[in-house]
Amino acid sequence: MAEVLGGRARRVWRDASLSAVVAGAVAVVVSFAGPLTVVVQAAHAGGLDEALLSSWIWAIAVGSGVTGLVLSLRYRVPVVAAWSTPGAALLVTQLDGMPYATAVGAYLAAAALTVLVGVTGWFEALMQRIPAAVVSAVLTGILLRFGLEALRALEDAPAVAGVMLGGYVVLQRVAPRYAIAAPLAAAVAVAAGTGTLSVGGVRLSLAEPVFTAPAWPGQALVSLTLPLFLVTMSAQNAPGVGALREAGYAVRPGPLVRDTGVASAVLAPFGAHALNLGAITAAICAGPDAHEDRDRRYVAGLSCGALYIAVGLFGTTVAGLFAALPPALIAAAAGVALLGALGGSLAGAFTEARDRTAALVAFLTTASGVTLLGLGAAFWGLVFGMVCRAVLRETKQKANSTKEPVRHE
């Protein structure tokens, strides 16, 4: 065993490069610069205290890091694990009024579904069977509020939000990789200059994981578990597999999805809502900027995983830093971090002309925030959208089948 470990260590050292390590570091910065603000918003919406938020950050960061490290080393592929940003966006509306233990039970159920589709190989079949337009429309409805709140932040803090939004647009043109991290740093500087940044209470300390015994989710099985599972599969795992394949890696998605599900299940009682394959971060680590030799880019996955763990261990400090930021800055950063996902889901929802009505119904239902029979808007968006699509497609098929055949004299 020692010989095997020693051989692996020597190979990693031989394959390591500065460019791969930097690519992993950039992926971590991208992850924490924007997506983590969505988690913070969800924690605030659920009324979670700093200890639970710190544990949540610890769980998703350390869980992502360990999972990415293990998978990158096992397959010699730059696998980047991350937490579900669309899933966290869903929680902003779902955690309000829901007992936290119930939410943890729903996380566990979603993780069990993830393991199931990974073990059985149903992942790709599931993504083909569930209408992509309807899932994209539901995701659009979930993310819409974040884009709107980013613009509303201009009313409360025009300087801070303006720097965040304007910087994002400019850097999308000249340096897209830093389009979130650099404007966030600039906005924090503006907040410090205007006296709205309060870092007096921030202290450097290790996170203390908080175990929460899961409760039976009940209605949350359909109002939270099912939408969380679907948006994570469609908006995170599917693009994550796609990013690796686009970079030239012939990966089997089943084992990767399965292992992220196992990690989610283990860490759910500590706050991890959903761990999955990274998409944008995977593209950073799997691209040629990480290394010209594709076989040596897995080091970027190792670098990313190690840095995730390092940051996650100080979850209390990270939570304190985010608590010091003005609410307008968090709203603007979260909105900017989700703009790419919002644009992609909009395109996916309304590209196919014959599915636009169903997608529109799913989008409006989800965006409305309606609650029926105790079930949330995301669930009803899926139901109404799929029913509408089935009815319209069946109607069109019947209409086509009853047309008079053309006779040729």
C-alpha cells in the first residue's frame, strides 16, 4: 500500500505544473466569488444562525474538495465537484417557514435519487425523458428573482451595485474568467470606502460542523426534493459531464454522478444541500490553459479540491466575511453569479417553438411563487409544464393524423 501511494505521489509531482495549480485556484475563486452568496441568501431566508451557516459552508466546500480530489486522482481527469447553485437558489424560497430538519431530510432524499440514477445508469436516459424545455423554464423561474434583485440593489446602494454590474459587463468582453471575482473585489473596496462594510466582528477560526438529525420530509419530498434533484441533474451534472467531454475526456457519467450523490448523503446532516459536478469550473480546469498536455490537467482538479478543503475548514471566517457585506452587495453579486445560468436556461426553455407554450406555463408558475396544497411553485411549474406539453403534443399529433391524404391523379 505504501508503495502504491508513493508511486502515485511521485507521478502527481512529475505531472504538476504552475499553470494547472493556478487553474485550480481560479476555479475556487469563481466558486466562492458568486455562487456562495446564493447560499448565504438561502441561509438568511431560512433564519439560520451563524453556526449553521458556517457548518453549511464547511460541508459544501470540504465535500466538494474531497470528492474532486478523489475522482481526479482515481480517473486522472480534472473532475471538479461543486455545490448546486440553482439548488441553493431554490432554497431561498423553500427554506422560509420550513423546519431545518425537514430540509435536511429532503436533501438526503435528493442525494438518494442521485445515487440511484448513478448506480443504475439512468442518468442520461432521465435527462432525455424529462422535457428539457420544461426543466429549463422552471430553472428560469427560480433564477429570475436574483436578476431582478441585482438591479433593484441599484436603488439601495448605487455605487456598490453599479460597480458589480458594470464591472461584470466590461470584463465579459475583455477578461470573462474574472468577470465575477474582479467586480466583487472592486465592489467590496467601494463598500469599505463608503463605510458600509463592517469587518470588526470577523475572526480567523476553524469551522465547527453542526449535525442536524434529518426529519421525514413529508410534503417536501415533492416540493423540495424533486425540484432540487432535477435542477441539479439538468443544470449542473449534465453540463459538467458535457464540459469534460468537450475537453476530450471519455468519461462514464454514472460513477461520477453516483459519487457526488454519496458525498451529498454523508454531508447532508451538516448542511450540504447538493454536491454535483462543476460545469464552469470544470471548463477552467479541463481547458488548454490548465496545461497543453491533456493527460496532465488532472492536477488542476487536485489543486481545486485541495483549496476547497483549505477554505472550507475556515467556514466560520468565511461566514463572518459574508455577514460583513452590505445586503445590496450580496444581492448584486448573487444576481451577477447567476446571469450566465439564467441566460442559458432562457435559451433552453424557448428555443424549441413547439414547446414554448408549455415552457411559458412552467416559467410563469415557478416565478409566481404560488403554493398549492402545501407544495411549492417549482413543483407545480414542473407539473403544469409537463401536462401542458403532453396535451399540446397529443393535440397536434391527432390533428396531423386526421388530415386528408393528398391524392395524386
